[in-house]
Amino acid sequence: MIKVGLNGYGTIGKRVADAVLKNSRFQLVGIVKYTPDYSSKMAFKKGINIYVPPEKWRDFESQGVTPKGTIQEFLEESSIIIDASPSGKGFANLSLYKAAGKPAIFQGGEKPEVAELSFSTYCNYDEAVGRKYLRVVSCNTTGLLRILCVLHKEFNVKRARVLVIRRGADPKEDARGPINSIKLESVEDVSHHGKDAMLVLPNVKIISQAVVVPTTLMHVQYLDVEVATPVIKEQVTEVLSRYARILLVDPKKTGLDSTSKLIEAARDFLRSRNDIYENVVFENSILVSGNSISLIQAIHQESIVVPENMDALYAVAGVKLPLEKVVEETDKLLGIGGLKDVF
Amino acid sequence: MIKVGLNGYGTIGKRVADAVLKNSRFQLVGIVKYTPDYSSKMAFKKGINIYVPPEKWRDFESQGVTPKGTIQEFLEESSIIIDASPSGKGFANLSLYKAAGKPAIFQGGEKPEVAELSFSTYCNYDEAVGRKYLRVVSCNTTGLLRILCVLHKEFNVKRARVLVIRRGADPKEDARGPINSIKLESVEDVSHHGKDAMLVLPNVKIISQAVVVPTTLMHVQYLDVEVATPVIKEQVTEVLSRYARILLVDPKKTGLDSTSKLIEAARDFLRSRNDIYENVVFENSILVSGNSISLIQAIHQESIVVPENMDALYAVAGVKLPLEKVVEETDKLLGIGGLKDVF
């Protein structure tokens, strides 16, 4: 079993921890925590090892959480690190990992220079195999790239224009807005998503812009894609429906026409933490005319990068399996595919 | 096994269905559905029998959902009905149940006259045993009565003033507000919760008022209670901590100081649908001075009545168990108590 250490136990970290625990190829060494809050206690009661800075040891013990070791010991015991620490902190951690000689997987909140390669499974898995440092692109970029790379492989995408309608905050974030505004994400002309996607898919011209709205559930993206030759809608839906991580939803049949209803369906399906690992593409929104394909999709910001983090582990660990098998294993363990039956 | 039929498969109904499926004393006959939406399909795939109006039979079949029978057959096959249909519809259904000679449990959205007794476990279980028609009081009233009856038993409550800060809509309800307002729930002087609570606890003067705020997660209640003799805070917390359905949370230790963080904790604890069956009382908010006790608590509107619905089944079915054992069984099957360890 490959020993995986998880630095960071927030929105992404706790989900990746659960995914690693489900996968018998990997052993979760433990997690790094800085404060003995409820999530430390829950992880501890679950049997997850907690590593802490030496000066915090007593704080944890006084809350009934006995640490397994220090951060130094965490680094020694891990063969691969997944860094899911807050944006920017991963870059600061890179020197630690280098000093300990450990490969690491970073998140999209870090600058691209943190790693050798920015990664998205459907786009560049083969290129990622055997790398020492990977960066899984952010939630919106992951959602965007899944669609673009799938369409690109089939139809040769020339350019894409994207509008991202971002959720204002995550569900637990009770100090972040906006609560009553539609806000430009940036005062620059474009958002980072397009540029970030082009790191992974450099031959397609991708331009994105973004607004932020008062919701916590999911992002929504509008994509307008130009392909090399004329296509028809049936070809597009057929291609998209081949991929387990893309879920076509017909609002007319299912009644699912909003992010809140999608999340309700994930709750009803008893997905842990109501996670939706799949891009949810509203089938009615797919418009095809000549070389142009547009669509609207919802992206669950909290969980969409979990499958790609697991795939990244396979790549860095050098697991000898072809892309299709890696994706199949990850998807099976996360239950991806199950929702297709009921939607 | 006692055969339980569930009429209504919305917010409460689907949760009660899952609870009945976990309890080997009861057999879920099936559910009544009127439209073949995603929730019908999910229930069907789960193996739950679907009963439909005859004229809708084909609509269901065309969506791949084969009904088990008609509503008439549903009534015949059920020994007890739980009615969780939309507010007001339960009252209309009463005549159906009477004609079929079947006992029934209704929800708090119905007028009290729908049943022989308005019910709340900690208050009047013994009085409910053997009744043919019970009404489980609404979510806010259930949350309120749990605290009042527990305090009443111990300290003899004289009067209570309550302010309910209601969530505007349930998470899935994307057409209901307010989205940017704090609204009086009613143009009357008081809200219905106090009157409703007094149906169950008639010797205590309970006055409630309510405002509605833009959130979907939980209600919050402020209670100001006058008891017969002076008490101290330690007595109050000791009494509240005896009951599994009351969860004392210390925001300082746990970091849990908002409804969004509580729901996040329920997600992390992998509660199905992030349900919180317990009253969450913020420990720091308990103020005690002489005969006066005040506190702030959060109430998960979607799931708080599920345990009381299960207890009501025991009462109507005449299961020969004392109150404590009934509560113990219900709590165990729902996993109530587990969160105490990590909070």
C-alpha cells in the first residue's frame, strides 16, 4: 500500500481523506491539523491519525484528541503528500516537501509554478504519470476542462468563451458574501479560469469571465464552444453521455432545474455530504448550430476535484494502469455513475 | 411486522420512509405518489412500492416506474397510515382513512382537529398510546416542546416567551422567499407555535412570535422561561444533557457558532441528508437568573419531527414498551446520540 499523507483538512482535504480511506491501493498516514476543533475530533474518533505542530500538542490533548505525531514525523511517514491547505499555503509548503524528498499533489488555489504540471484527468493523464509535483486545477477549471477535453478529442475545439456564475461562499462559510449583489469576480477584463484551462489545453483559445452571486450550493457555467466542423445536437449528447463524470439531466422529465434541486437529489441519493462529483449538464440547454455548441452546466465546487485528486495519486505513484482503468477505479469507489440511473 | 403506509413523499415523508425501513418492527407497505419525478424513480430503484392514482399509471410506466398498485390498494394493505402530504391535504385525506378503517398519524401542518391528540414524545407519549389518530406537532413546536417539557418535569415551568427566527424556505424550495428581508411571520399579535404547544402542555402559558429570515438551513429559537423556584445554570445544563434529543454545543470549544457550521458538521458526520434530529442548544447562550432561564437553540426543520413520527407509530400500534424504551429504539436506529461524542 502506498502511504499518503494529507496536509490540510478543509473542504477538499476531508473529502480526499474519505476517498483515500476507500481505496485499498493507498494507506492514509494521517492528516495535519493546527486547531483542535470539531473536525479534528471527528477525524480522531474515525481513527484517522492527527499530526500537529509540537507547540499545539497540549491544546489537542486537552480536547481529548491525542496526536499521533508532529508534522516532521508526518513528512517522514508519508510516501506522497496531498496538499489541500488554504490557497497560497501550499506554495509555502513546497520547500518542506522538497527537503523531505517527498512528491506532492497541490490544489488549484496555488500558482501553477508550484508544480511541474497542471492536471486534469480527461486532458493530460498520460503526461502526468511519474511526475513528482502535480497541481489539480481548481473546481471551475476542472468542470470546464472535462467538457472541453471531451469535445476536443471528438470534434477538435477551436475556441471557447465561458461565463462562470460563481457561488459566493461555501455552505459553511458564514462570514463571506455577497448576500445581495451580483458582483464582477474581477476588475480585470477576463477571469483566471480560461488562462488556467489553457495551461492544460494550450492549443484551444479559451476566454472566461465571471460574476459572483449570493448562493452557496454550486457554480453554474455557460460555455460557447466553436469546433472545427459542423455537428448536430445528437452527436454532442452522445459524446457527453459516454463519460461517467458528465451527467446529462433533463429538467422536463426529472423536475431538476436548479442547483438547489440538484443538491436535494444528491441528499436523497444519500451521497455523503451531498457531493456531486459529476458535471451536471442541463440537457435542454445544449444548443448546436453549425460549428457552434453552447450549454449550461452546474459544478459542485466542494467535491468536483475529488476524483481528479485520486487520479493524480495514481499518476504520481506510478500505478501501472491505463487511464481508462484508473478512472474506472476512482469512479467506482466514489459511486460515480449511480446517479445516471435515476436522472 | 406492522404494515405502515406512507401517504406523501416530500421533505418529511421521504425521511420517515427511511426511518421505517430501518425498523424491523414495521414493514413499509409503500408510498403514494402523484407525479413520476426523480424522487419516484429513486424510491422505485430503492425497492419501495409506489402506489398511484389509476389515471396516472401510464405516466409512471413511461418513466420506467412500475406502480405496485392504486391508492385504494395502498389503503387496504396498510395497517397504519402516516400522512405526510402537503399542509391541509391531510385533513382532506382523513375521510379516506376513516372509510378504510385505518388509524393515521398526521403532521403539524394540519389543523389540530384532524386528530384526537396533538403529540410530542417527551410531553405526552403515555396519553398517546392506543389512539387511532395522532398529530405530530410542527417542527418549531416539536423543538420548543422538547425543551419545555424537559424543564417542566424538573422545574415546573410557569410561563414561556418564545421568538422564532424561521428559515424562509427549505433547501430545495427555489421559488420561495424572502431573499432579502426580515419579515414578520404574521400580521397577528402572536404566532401559532405557542398556541400549538399549549395543546400539548396546557398548564403552561406559552406566547410565541416569529420572524422569517433569508436562510434555508435551520430555524433558530430564543426561549425565555419562568420556573417555579430559583435555579442555577449547572442544574439546567445537567437536566438538558440527560436527553439524547437535546444536544448542547459549546461554540468556544467546537467552533460551531452558526446554523451553516452545524449543518457542515452534520455533513462531516455523514448524517444522511445532513439531518440533525436533535435540538441544538448553544451552551454559552443559556442564561439563568433566579426563576428565569433563557437560551438560544437551532432546529433542523426538515428532520426534527422524524423521531416523533416514529414514536407516534409505536403509540398508535400499541407496541408494549415503556416510553424510555421506545425513545431508545428510535434514537438508536436514527443514530441519535452519536454527535454528542464529537461536539
